[in-house]
Amino acid sequence: MESAYNEQPRIINSLLDNDFYKFSMMQAVLHQLPNVEVEYKFIVRSREDLTHLIPDLREQLESLVSLEMRDDELRFLFDARFREYLTPDFQRFLGLFRFKFSYVHIGVEDGQLAIRVRGPMLHCILFEMPILATVSELRNRHRYPDATLSQVRDRLYQKFEWLEKNASKEELSQLRVSDFSTRRRLSFAAQREVVSVMQRDFPGVFVGTSNAQLAYEFNLPLIGTMAHEWLMVHQQLTRLDQSQSMALERWVQEYRGRLGIALTDCISTDFFLKTFDLYFAKLYDGLRQDSGDPCVWADKVIARYEALRIDPRSKELMFSDSLNFEKALNIFRHVGGRARAGFGIGTNLACDVEGVEPLSIVMKLVKVHGQPVVKFSDDPIKNVCEDPSFLRYAASVFGVDTVNDQGAK
């Protein structure tokens, strides 16, 4: 049986083994926020002690410093036929870019694995995915050493069978799914197998992958725009109540209408929609849901577009919160043609093996120039803020009714 883990000792073998939105945000940071200092924090949501991974993790992350973009990788990423919005100066910068391990701080806090990344945002932004993918694979190698690619493949085909039995041909012809599984995959080999099978046999519409290395290997579209950190970083660059508008405006200035999908749950969807006026609603192609009830979210977003006299059917609603095929199909039916719907599925694609419990880990921005920032999710358990007083202040600014200080990490 073919092991789910590569034989070579190094887990991350290419700078392209990262999600595309890290590169798109990196270009915006290069042009607009080149001197911003930040701090990222690794957060374990699972109740599992990961401290035993520290020696291997340190070795793996130290090895990142030897990675550099190959010429063929740069040509792929900056192919003007598909990504003309990526600029020549950013291409030159990526050609020179190297990870700097001195920005990474690994230790133990409250008995749990702690990782902080501190330094210029421009040089720290690419660390998130390699750290998460490395922790996930190291943990899985230790805990599930006998996992095989056939298990990954067989489980995926079982889910295809379920879809074909429960969805009509018309629904499948419109069910658009992307691979978003880099951060919590069983392994790189498992994600590669998933992308290969999805490209070949998915009964719906396989749109592409967020992973740049796999998009290159399989000649697939790259999927992704921005993450929470782009919205969060602006909280310490302007007045708090204006931070979202500044972030959205700068993104438009950078990409001139390209990559036009915005996240709504950084300061709660309710506040986001209040300030998402006609200007932004026309400039952006759509919105992404990443927490809370997806059907409630869809109804709110559609109602907002209708209130602005914009036809929601011209807009894209992207769903990416803990999805599987069953949830995606239910959401698709709920949206019911009122808007275009797309689905980014992560853990349930590349870490779905019988007997394997996926690890729940994230890495979030927590400070900008040494000052706190906050993420108000539509699910309070996903709230992020290390400063209780700033959390309460931000809650009052953004109109968040209840804030559980214990729920913010």
C-alpha cells in the first residue's frame, strides 16, 4: 500500500506550496504596506498536546530558508495570460525572496505548542501555510503512520457516489467546488492525490485549487483573493471604524477590479454589510462566507444587494467554512439560483480518512506595530484578540452585542 506520506524528510519542498491568496496579499503589501510590522499567532483549537512535535517542527521550519523560486515556477505564477495583474516588480521581489527563520519563535505556552511570527509583514506573510501544513503533517505522521493514499482515494470516491445519488445532473452541472485543503491536509501527498482525482473524476465542476504548487503541476486555475489579515492589518493604520473601507479601497487600487471577492466576517457580517455600500458592492464581484450559518449569511447578503438595487444573480457567493459535499449541496439548494455559488472545501477533502481525526489549527494576525487587532467571526469560538480591553472597545465600535472574552484567543 502506498503511504500517504512522502519518503523525503522535508515536508515543504517549494515556495509554491502555499495558498494563492498569500501571494496576492503579498503583492499588495509590497506596494502599499512595505514597512508594516506584524505578529502572527498559531492557535490550536483541538484539545491535543502538540509540544512533542517541537524538535521536528524546528528542523522542518529551519529548512525553509533554503527554498527559492525557480524560474519555471515564476513563469507559471506570473503568466500574463491568466494573472496579468501580478506585476513585474513583484516577480523580481519573489525571485529574491527567502524565508528568514529568525522571525519565527517556537515554544510552549500554557502547556501547548506556541508559535509566533514577528517582523515585517512583507517578509512574514508567507509563513502561515508552511507552518500549518508542517504541523498537521508531522502530527499525522506520528499519530497515523499507516495512513495510505488508497484510503484517501477510496473515501473520495465514496463521496462522489453519494453526490451522484443525491444530486440531479442539472445540480451537478452547476456545483462548483475548489480545493482549499493546504493548511490542514493529512499530507502533501494526500492533497496531491485529492487534486488529481478531483480533476479527473469529480461529478460536479472542479474549478481549481488554492495551492500554487498543485495548480502548476496539474495546470489548474489558481483560486483565492484575500484573507482576514488584509482587513485586520488596517485596524491599526486608520480609525477603527474606517479600517474596513480602507482595506477594501486599497485592494481595489491594487487590482483594479481583479480578485474581487471580499471576506465579510472579520468585523462581523452585520457590520460589514452596513458599510458595504453601493460603491463597493459594484466594484467587488462577490463575497466569501467563512463562519456562522451559511444559509443565514446568504440571505443577508442577497438582501443587501437587493436593497442596493443590484441583481444578486450577477454576484458570486463563495462558501469556505468547514464544508463537505453534503453541506455544499444544501447551501447550493438554499441559494437556489438567487446568486452564483461556489464552494471551497478543505479538511474534508485532504484529511478525510477513516480513523483519522483532523487537527483544528489556525494562524492569525494578532498585532500591528505592537498594537492589538481583532477578528469578530460570525461564530464566537473563532474570535481572535489578545487584548480584552481592545476587544471590548472594538465590540462597541462594530456593534457586536455580546463578546465572550474567553472565546477570543
